[in-house]
Amino acid sequence: MTMNMKLTLQHLSIRSTDALDSWVEEQIFALREWLRIDEASVRLVHRPGASPAYQVKVHLVTPGPDVFAEGCDHTLQAAFAKMLAQIHTQITTRATKRVRRIKSNLQTRRAG
């Protein structure tokens, strides 16, 4: 079942190009393999004079708690990779908690 996802992409001091926007879209849409995403807001920031100069912030609206992540680094791609790593950690943590909760409920039912 394919669900539509609204994607909002903001560029701050970064020029929007078809190649960049398509790459970001691919990366975000790939997350739907692990998480149902109703809406995604992505902010790409270049902070000249700051170190590291690139920042990526993401807000994913999901059926459960929303997912927030950000990454900072010296290249946009590295900042994006750090943000994706945070999202994967959050997804894995949620899945682990869900499995523990199910196992605990099954054990409680068997004991009772």
C-alpha cells in the first residue's frame, strides 16, 4: 500500500537545484521502508563562517510520536548522513521497545 507523503524542503543560504532536491527526496522517501511518514519537513542550512558550516534538520510526522533529527558537518552530505543515522537509531529504538512490550505482555498472559 503506497501512502502519499507531503515533503517540504527549505534552503537557507543554499541554492536549490534539481539534483540536490531530487537527492534529498530520494533519501527521505527511502525511510518509508522502515517508518510510515505522513509528512516530512527538511531544512538545509549553510552557515558561512560557522564551523561546521552545514546543518540539516528534519521533522517527520508519523502515526506515533514524530521523529526529529539533525546533523551538522563540514559538507552537506556528511551533515545529512549524520541526520539519517539519528533517524535510524530512533527507528531501531522504537522497534526494540515494541518487541519488548509484546514479549512482556505475552509472558504476563502466560503467567496469569
